[in-house]
Amino acid sequence: MNYALKKVAVIGGGAAGFFCAIRLKELAPATEVTIFEQQHKVLAKVAISGGGRCNCTNSFAAIRDLTQAYPRGATLLKRLFKQFSPQDAYTWFEDHGVPLVVQPDECVFPKAQDSQAIIDCFMQQARRHKINIVYGRRIDDPISLLNDFTDVAVTVGGMQHSQLQLPTPLSTPVPSLFTFNIHDDALHQLMGIVTETTITSIPGTKLKADGPLLITHWGMSGPSILKLSSYAARYLAEQNYQAPLSVNWTGETNAEKVRETLVEIMENQSDKRLIDNIHPYDLNARLWQYLLHKIQLDGKRIGDIGKKALNRIVETLTNDQYRIASRCHYKDEFVTCGGVPLDTINKHTLESLTTPHLYFAGEVLDIDGITGGFNFQAAWTTADAVARAITK
Ligand SMILES: Cc1cc2nc3c(=O)[nH]c(=O)nc-3n(C[C@H](O)[C@H](O)[C@H](O)COP(=O)(O)OP(=O)(O)OC[C@H]3O[C@@H](n4cnc5c(N)ncnc54)[C@H](O)[C@@H]3O)c2cc1C
């Protein structure tokens, strides 16, 4: 093998694979780069991502601690962001002809509101840099490619059903970012109702998430639930996706404050008024009715709400109990928790510790984030790190 001329194989034509290939050519134009893609189409997930709009990164303005955004891989990403940060990704896309826009929720999308803008950019760069793309070629043994290539970058994405032979065992891949099936017909009737400020948690654990919650015709979804599924990905897999769920519908963690708020609202109302007609915390009227019905207090007059009844209302508002029956398979956004363990790779170069010249980037690594553009950002940053390491 002539190591003076780098000849790199990239396995997987997804987000991380394309970004790695393009960065390799940008950093060292003489490098020969070949992408092997098992399908007859590349960048398939980019196309469907973000509802077809591709939430390609995040401003990170609302993130105080990276573990909030990345339940797995935060420490490694913190280090790699020094080389290629979310701001660098933002600038890269704009410099390569993809104007971006930051939404009020800090998610970043192409201004065109179309994931095709990212795909066109990558395909154009691939053509410009003469990157070889081999379609319909599945690679099961990346190490064998080292006979023909100086370096191999494995960017095959989540590995739940992969046959790939790797030098070290994987941290078992399990799903993350899914919604919950809950068997409760009365709840299903409320489908479409969004409660903006909730805290969801799994009783008996420290697993907790906050944000808007959407009631669906199968159970619960929305950012609070998706985030909880990410934080609890491994725990829920161990429980076979059957676990208790607590919902705080107020977003207020101090139950005493909730009690005070309720007392204040009730004191300003006539004793004869039905409790059903007050809507604390701007709760949707039908949801409030459902919660009161659950504790058999619907139809009661405010004057009849004694201390015990008030306790029940506070408990329902702050610690409403459900049972997760299973995980929903509808793939709104979905990533893999698990993959190549981070202690089997060099933390700076992402090169295998046991097989020199074998690198990993993207979702194949045991790194995954919550929704909001964090998963693509991990793909860009890790792909850039591999390209830098190979061309150093
Ligand atoms: C519906 C949906 C919406 C999403 N929306 C967003 C979003 O808006 N923002 C966000 O940040 N994240 C989003 N994600 C997550 C994001 O798509 C992934 O994190 C990201 O695509 C990971 O990039 P990757 O290159 O590592 O893997 P992938 O994009 O999965 O690419 C891997 C590629 O490798 C190929 N491959 C696999 N095995 C082999 C093999 N043995 N040989 C050759 N080729 C192989 C695959 O066919 C695929 O093309 C979404 C995910 C889904 C499913």
C-alpha cells in the first residue's frame, strides 16, 4: 500500500458519510475518496428528516449542559465541538450555498424549508471533488477494505439490524426517540391537545424530561415524551417498553405552589361555580374535565372542594399516573442508542483502538441526541473529526 497517496473508503452514503467524504477532499484535495452505499439511493434519511425540511443543526442557545442534548456522547462531542462546532456547521452550509434560518425554538433549517437543499449541496460537492460513489454495494467486512484502501471510515448509521463485522463488540443498539402507546380510551379522545409546559418522568427512576406534550390517538407524543424516550432509551428497552409514567401537567415542580395557585383561583370564584369551569395553568378545558373525571371530582361545586379533594387535584396535576404499554413504531424521528462503544476508539481521531486506519462517524457511534437538529450536528462534527484525522 502506498501511504503517501491517501485512498479512503467511506462505508455508507448518509449524512456522516457524505460530510466526511467532502471534508476529506476539502482538507486534502489529492485524496481519493470512494463512498460505498448499500442502497441504490444516497442520503435517504436526510431527504425525510425534519418532516422533509431537514432540521440540520441547532443554535444550542437553550442548551446549558450538553448532556441535556446528548444523553450519550456529550463528553466526546464537547471536545470535538472545539474543532467543528454547531456554528462551524452553520457557516459551512451557508458558505456552500445553503442559506439557513434559526427558528424561535432554536432549531436550524435550510431557508428553502426543503431537505433537498442539503442533498443538492452534497451531490454538487461530490461531483466537484470527483468523489466516487458506488451504489448498491453493501460492505460487511470493513477491515478487509484496508487491503485496497489506506483508511476506512465506517458511517453506516444506526446498527440495529446490521451484519457488519467490527473489531470490538457493540454496545447493544436499541431505539431512541419514540412515542408511547398508552391504553386509555378516554385519553385517546383528547387526541390533538397540546399542553405546552409539562414534566414527564418514570417513577422509581431519576429519568425526567420537560417540554410540550401532545396527546395522540395511541397515547402520548411531543417533545417532552420524545426527550424522555431518549433519556430512558436503555431503561425502557430493559423493561420491554412497559413502565409507569408520571405526567406533571403544570410544569411546576413544587406541589405546594400548585396548591396555592388553585386556592387563589377558587377563592376568587363563587362557591356555586362548578370546578369544571376553572382551567388552571391554561389547561385545555377537555383535558381538565378528563383529569377531574379520573378523580371523580367532575361536576362538583367549588364550595364542596375540601382539603382531601384539593389534595387529589394537586396530585393529579403534578403526578398523574399512566402505564406505558409499548413503544410506538411510527417513525416520526428515530435514532439508535448504542453502537460502537466510545472507549474502543481514540477520543480525538475516532480511530479504532484495535484496528489502525479504521474510523467511525455518525450514528454508528454510541452517540445520540434528542430532537432538534442535534443528531445531524453529531454527524457533521464526528465526520469532520475523521476527515481531519485521516488527512493530518
Ligand atoms: C424520519 C427521521 C427524521 C429525522 N429527522 C432528523 C432531523 O430533522 N434532525 C436531526 O438532527 N436528525 C434527524 N434524524 C436522525 C438523523 O437522520 C440521523 O441521526 C442521521 O441520518 C445519521 O447519519 P448517518 O450518516 O450516521 O446515518 P444514515 O443517515 O442512516 O446513513 C447511513 C447510510 O449507510 C448505508 N449503509 C448501512 N449499512 C451499510 C453497509 N453495510 N454497506 C454500505 N452502506 C451501508 C445506509 O443505507 C445509509 O445510506 C431523523 C431520523 C429519521 C428516521
